[in-house]
Amino acid sequence: MGLFCSMSSIVGANRAEVEASIAEFAAARRGVFEPESPDSPEFEKARLTESASGITVIYADNFMEWDEIAAHLSQSLKKAVFSCHIHDSDFWMFLLFVNGEEMLKFNPIPNYFEELNSDERATWLPSAEQVARYVPGVRAERLAPYLVEWPDDELEGKAHPEDSSGFRDWQVTDFQRELGFRFCEPGDPDCYTYRLKMKNRR
């Protein structure tokens, strides 16, 4: 099995309101959201980091409700929320939620799950201008190189020369950086770590 990783990037949010919204989401499902403790298992840990454009929350490997919680965050906070996901080390994608509704979506391999016609494929390939309008101060021309359909063979190079990743799974962190967000690794001093557990999980 390859890498799976899910994240919410909340535009213009602060830590306190995001913590409160996630706690509300967890409580409604009889789950737990609390600061980590020494005995918190790794598979229940979520990380939160602050940046110029807002807050990014990185979920634990066994957290499956990434789109549901992004929709909740967007509705409860009245903010635009990018629900970013790395799927099985094959590609990265996002859904953008506003007021609880899906507004845009991106998948560089639209036919990955099923064969789509040209109109259906186009719904997975938003323009840079469509995305940039939800994040103040972001330049559409900087986003455009990421929002492309990948060819059947390997796509060489990077969206920008200074990026840390090419057109593969971790390119999502370069895309988030262009949006003004940041990704934090475990142990990063700028990360806040929590226990997030949904009912009926291990």
C-alpha cells in the first residue's frame, strides 16, 4: 500500500476557532479531540500549523472523514476550506468547500477511478483564476502550473524550479505553499498536536 495523507487548509482562520470547530465535529460523532498526551497513539494524532493564509490541519493515517470535516469547517467558520488528499502515492487532489458546499475540485488524473468523457474530466481541472479568487493575495499565474492534467507517461520536472517536489504526491505541499499555507512534519516546533479519534475506530 502506498502513501495516504489528508489535510484541511482553512483560509483566514485562527487556531482557536479551528480547534472549536473540530471539537464540535468530533463530539457530534461521539469522538474525541483533545491535546495529545504521552500515551496518545500515533494513528490518532492530528497536527495543526498556522501560516499567512490561515490554518492547515494534517490528519492521522486512519482518519477517513477528511472531506466531511472540511465541509463542516467551511460551514461552521464561514471560510473557504481546501480538503487536500494524497491517494496511494499515485497523485494528489483537492476539493474546495465554501459554506459546506463543494465549489471546485482538482484531480490531475481524472480518469483514475473511472473513464470520463471530456466534459466530466473538465470538472476536475479548474482554472487557476477560479482557485485564486478564494485566497486573498494569491497570484493565479503561480497556481496555474500545478492545475494541469498529467499525461499517461511520467510528467517530468516541477511546477516551479524552487519547488521541493515534482509532479508526484508531495507536490501538494508546494501547491499549499503557493496558497500561503505550510505543511509541518511530526516534531516541528511550530506544530500543535492533538488526539483525534472517531467512534468505532481502534
